[in-house]
Amino acid sequence: MPTLDFKPIQHPGLILTPHDLDAIKQKVRASAWAKATFDDLIAEADRWTSEGVRIPDRKGQWMHFYACPEDGTHLRTISDTEHRCPACGKTYTGEPYDSVVIRNRHMALGDAAVDLGLAYHLTGDQKYLQTARQIVLGYADRYLSYPLVDKDGKANANDGGRVFCTLLNESNWLIAVCWAYDLIAPDLSTSERRHVCEDMLHPAGAQVIRRRNLKIHNIQCWMNSAMGLAALCCGDGELAHHAIRSETGLEAQLEKGILSDGLWWECSWGYHFYTMSALWPLTEAARQIGLEASPPRYKSLYDAPLRFAFPGLYLPPLNDSGSGVHLPDRCETYEIACARWRDPRHAGLLQNVERRGRLALCFGPPDLAPAPPDTTESVNFPAGGVAILRDQTTLVTLDYGPHGGGHGHPDKLGLILYGAGRVMAPDPGSIQYGVPLHLEWFKTTVSHNTVSVDMSPQKPCAGKLLTFRPGRDAQIASASADDAYPGVRFRRTLALLTNGIVLDLCELSSDEEHVYDYIYHNRGAFSSPLPLRDLSSPIGAGHGYQHIRGPRSARTDGDWTARWDDGDAGVCLAMTGAPGTEVITGIGPGNPPSEMLPLILARRRDRAAQFAVALVVYKNSAPDVQLSLEASGAKAWRVRVQVGDDSRTVELPRY
């Protein structure tokens, strides 16, 4: 078996060396923010020393079970045995909820051991060392006694850990425990070191975590860091090689998992940042043994969010991403980026936050030389497959990229609309995976702003960019997704004009007749002059349609309009007519699910369907909007949109 040759770690030296710890002390003396962060660290360490260490006698459960089964809202912990839904008020007891609280306690103890170890080195106070010892040695005493059981109670299952029911959480925890061990190892006896390594760190990495291989994946990055840190602590060159240089090791994750435009391949901002957090421990430990495991693509992982971000540094919830990412809330790993690359754009992001986290204290430069990120230019991410058209006030995205694996959604050629200082037409994102609504709504096509065929979800697929023309009065992006529905040709073109006007042209065709639903969700109070009537039954029995409440319907052959009023702003929609159009309205789950969003479905039955739409973001009062479309030769459509007294004519590509 191949091995990685490295000098034994001189503890502490896994993540931080004595020189690094001295630099932290100097930073605390010189910088007010560092002193405040140090004070936070000491306060947390004091809390643990005063409360004492209570290691649970059983393993932790899957955190995605910790949500209300009725509405999907994350539960609030009232006590170890009481768990309340903040939306509906229902209180849950027993399993699996009680063991999720146990999971959180295990995680907190691992993090506490790191804080205590740092507090000991930065102050020299023995009380922090003794409490850290209790945690690390306490887990070493118990580790092999925890059963190998997964979240479904299956013994020796592929995904079951010992302290946790998933190898992901086992890895999260083991990374912290390895770092904590490194900090206190010089103050342990030889027999205690052997006990920690032989009865916890090495079996956790080499036997428990290593038995699963997820190839190129965010979880594999966590597993690699856990195995790699355990290997370096225990002196196992073969396990270290597996974690760093195997076909699924750290170097392969950096090279294959990060796309050429800097997006993580799962195309989810939630997992993009989750992967950042998974990669840094092993990349930093590799640096300490003389390996520079940071190719140019690693830096691009940090650059991409700054290029993509909406106004306010918000990243939308593409695929499984919760409700989206507020970049200042997830930017602590940029402290390491600043230390390694000194990019003023990274510093510009940190300038927007209060620097008070552990990574800031350990790695962050004392002073920043910032350059604010530019979030006003249109940009295309060709590998991740998202085109963003934007000006000073309005932004619209077109998602045409790869599916994103198990965290992907069936939403090809979906759009997100931002204007008037808010996201008007959102992507649904995701909720706790253990809640049925996650699969029944959030991972369906009808929950996204795209087109569905025959009321069924799209097939997992990648689209193709056809046109991207930024920087003009009419900025244009076009893409195709012919594999979303076999036998159906699917094209979408978006054009961003000035003054909050978006043109949207969806074209679908097939040799057979289908039901085509143009789907659009928007925040605000919905209204339309159409003669809508209540439907007596749900509009569908599955694929998300069953979750559309209060459906109403109207039929029209002509042009029609609708609007959403959201306080001091809103969106007007105008669609050109077609014979036999049925317009269905209703409300569907937002994110959180307790926020219900109005939606429209424009339904047409034929072998082909064309949906020509104008979306106009307005402030204060809604304008009148009219739209017309006609062919302009074989390769273009001439679109005329009138918003109040403002008339525009634009030519869009015809495919």
C-alpha cells in the first residue's frame, strides 16, 4: 500500500505551531478585535470549566430529523426531552428528537476541547488543560463502546459511526478532537497518548470512517480531513496517503470537485461553504508537514461567491442550500484565505463583519487592506451553469448547469428575480431532509420558476448555454435543456432592460401533444383582472402539485396580466395570449414552509408552446404593462414592451 512519508508531528503542530501561538498572543496585544475575540474564547472556556464535563452515554441522531413533521420548521429545544415547533406550537418528545440533542452535545464537547486547548496555550492556566483532558480522555475511554449503528438503527451499516449515526458527523467531531489532542498532547503521559491514538483517533479514522468512499463529494472532504488529521496524530503514513493523495483524497477533491469557474461541483451555495469548512483543516495540516495542497482552483473556491453575490452579499439557495447564504454570516474561512493569498477582495468581505471567530483569532491578519467586492456586473459561470444579468437595481439568473448530484433539483432553465432591494421570485432552496415536504415540494419542478411538462418533474440533466451578451441596454442570456423531458425541445431566453424590465421567452416543442406549465412564484399579494374561479379539487395528486393550496383558474385566448404587491414595491407580469391558455393561481410553501408564496401556472396543451412574458419590477405604484411579439426573419423575435409611457423594442435570438 502506498504511504506518505512525513516527520512525526511535534505537538502542538498539527494545525498551529508554538510560533503560531506566539503570533496569536502578539495579535491579541496589538489589535482590539483580536483582544475581544480572545475574551470571547476565555469566557467560553470558563463556562466549560465551571459547568463540568458530561459525556453522553449514547450516540447522536441525524440532525435532519429535528423538524416539525407537519410544516417542516426547525424545532426549538425546550429541554433535553421537549422540542417545540415555533410555527405551529406543537411540542414533540422522545425519539428521534431526544437523540438529536445528544448529537448537539457531542459536537459541542468536541469544539469545547479545542477552545480549552487554545485557552491553555494562550494563558498558561492549568484549569483549561484539565478540562480539555477530561473531554479527550473521556471519549478515548468510551469510544469503542459506542455501537456502530446508523440513523435507521441498522448495525454495522455503511453510514453508521460510533459517536454519531452518520460518518459525516463522526468526521466533523473527529477533526475537532484531533486538534484538541494535538494541543494537549505535550501534557499527556506516554500511556495516555497511546490510549487516545489506539482506542479513539486511529480506529475512528482507519476503521470507522475509511470504510465508506463517496468519491468526489463534500462529505468525502470531511472524511478526508478526519482521516488525515488522525493519521498525522498517530503516525500512520498509509492512512495519510489515502486521505491526501488517493483517487478520492484531498488533492483529488481540489482538482476535480472545484469547477473551472470556482463553484463546487454540487452547485449549491450551502454545500460550497460546507466544503470550504471541510477542506481547510487538512490543507493547513498538510502545510505543517511540508505539503502545499492548494492549487489555483482552491483559491477560486473563495473567489466565486464574491463574483456571484446578489446585492447585500446574498447568495440564493441553488439546489439544497437551505434558504440561501448571507455571505457575511459564512465568511470565517476567508480569514484563512486572507492569510494565504492576501487578496484585497477577501479582505473587503471581512471588512463587512465583526471579526470575532476562532479562525479569525488563529489565522486572520491583524490588519486588512480591503477592496470591496463588485456585485454590479453581469457574469456567467460556464461550468456551474448559471448566467447572471444585472444592473444597478435589478438582477435575474438563468440556471442551465449540471444537475448537482444527490443535492440537485429538477429545475433546469429556472430563474430567480431580484429587484427593489429584495428577492422577488425566489428559488425554494431546501428544508430539513428528514421532513417529507423536502422531497414532495422542494425537490420538484413545480416549486421552481421554470416550465414543467405533463405535470411531472424534469429528468436530472445539464443544459447548454446558447447566448450570453452582457453590458448592453438589452443584456441577453439564452440556454437549452433538451434532456429535461425526453422528446421535448426546450429553450429559454432572458433579457434584462433598464428600469427593472425583464423579458422572458420560453419555447418548447415535441412531436407529441403535452401539457406545458409555465411556473412563476413571487412574494407579495397576488391580483389579476382575469375572471378567476375556485377549483373544487386539487390540481394534481403528486410531484408537488398536491401542495398548491387555494387553486383558482381562468381560461383566456388573449394577452393577460397579473401583479404581486410587496409593500412599497412589486412585480407586474404580462404574457402574450395563445388559444386555450388556462391560468391557474394558488399558493405554495416558501422557505420556511410557513411562508406561503403566491404562484401562477400558465398551462397550454399542444405539441408546441411559446410563453412570452414581461416581468417588471416597480416601486410604489404598479404601471400598465403591454407586450407583443413577432418574427423578425428566421433567426430573431421582435419583442415590444410598453411600461406606462416607456416603449422598448428588442430583438431576441430565435432558435
